[in-house]
Amino acid sequence: MSSDGVFPEHEGAPMSFLISPEDLAARLGQPNLRIIDGSWSLDGRDGRADFEQAHVPGAVFFDLDAVSDAASPLPHMMPSPSAFAAVAGALGVAAADQIVVYDTAGLFSAARVWWMFRTMGARDVRVLDGGLPLWRSQGRPLERGAATPRPASFQVDPVPGAVAELSDVRAAVGQGVQIVDARGAARFEGLAPEPRPGVRSGHMPGALNLPYGQLLNPDGTMKRGAALAQAFADIGLDLDRPVITTCGSGVTAAILTLGLAELGRPSRLYDGSWSEWGAREDTPVQTG
């Protein structure tokens, strides 16, 4: 495991954290394969209803809002290890399984679910590159209806330092640690209002802006190799220095973390993200 607390060197990790529809189709039916639909949308769309209409064969639905810290006023914060283990086990997922996560957007909230499972100790977790849209477009099989998984035991082994807390980000701002924000430019610059009431517009002092879509190809797959590295280089990020990723509420920050992991680079994800930082009165905010 990386000394920075995040995954690329984690023992048992796959060579890539992405899997193509072709490769997943070839693995369907393997006994230790677990497929998770991690679809979520900011507008509150019912992902479970969409799941029951069409999903990858054998998949289960992971409710990102429900699998969160119920005691926190912030949206979909990471739950306790025991709470996460209970949900994962009820979905039939064990930490030693081969886990593939996808979403109905292409590559969006699946990255957050990937990060949660990795943070809780699962070794072999990948994101379906291009998600359900690419799977559908290639004419691959789909199922309907609710899932009925056989319960399993998920043994948590949390990765130290994977989650950045408010105090960590305060210190990072003061020390000049690289903070990369996945929100769109207008929200980052303070030109557009935040979607959540009571949250200021702008960004953390010194933060860099990399809208998550800049890591993706037109078909919703993630860029690879030099093209992926260039997306980070274009904003002035030094891949050899520590990085904290952030966004509006900790979802699209995980796309940046996934991209960095694909390049073999560790990062920490600020779970509270702008929903926490922007709502406080004691945190500095920049615009422009």
C-alpha cells in the first residue's frame, strides 16, 4: 500500500482499475464475480427503478445515498466500516471477490462506489469502462427485475488515509498541498450558484480545477496513458506530489482519484468536499 494512504500499490490490485465490456462479458458466470450497479444522479432520479428495468446479468444495486453516514448532515458521507460491511454482505459481496462496478451514465457515480469498496479493503475492484451505455450499444445481454443475492461476509480492512477530513484539507491549504476540484469551471470560479442551499460559490485557496469530463472520451470511457496524464498536466498538476481530490459532494472527485490510480498515482479524497467547505463560515473561499 502507498505511504500516501491510497491504492495503486495495494497488494492484489488489478493491473488496471478499468474493465472493458468485452472482458466483463467473457467473465459472466464466474463464481467469484460480483457486479454492482452504482448509479446515482444529483437530481434524485430513482436508480433502483432503472436497475429493475435493465441491468448487467447478475448485478446488484448499490444505493449510494442509503449506504452513507446517517448521522452526518452532509450527503452520502462514507459510513462506518461495520455499516458498510453489513450492506456489502447483504448484497452478496465479499472483500476477496472480483468486483465490477458500473453506472447508467457511462462513468460517473461508479467511481465513487469503486473508491468506497477499495477504501474498505476490497482488493480487486474495477469500473466498467463506458458503463451501461457502452454495454448496451454493443448489444450485450441485459436482465430485468430485482436482484436476489446470496448473503456473504465482507471483512473490512480500511485503507489508512484514503479519506481526507476537513482538518486534513485545512492543513493542505496552508501547506500548499495540491487540491484538485472536479466541479465545472463556472462553479469553481464562483460564477454559478451551488445546487445545495446555503453553500457559498467558489473554491479552496490554491485549488486546481479539472472538470471530471476532461478525463473522459466522447464514448464515456476513460482516457488512458499519455492522454490521461496530459489532462492532469494541462492544469499544472505535478503527479509526483501529494494530491487531494474534491468536488461538490465527494462523487465526481472519485473520478479524479480513479484517473490518478490508473496512472499509478495515489491520492486522498475529501469526503465532505464543497458541501462541507462551502457551507461553513470559518473556511476561506476564493473566486475567479
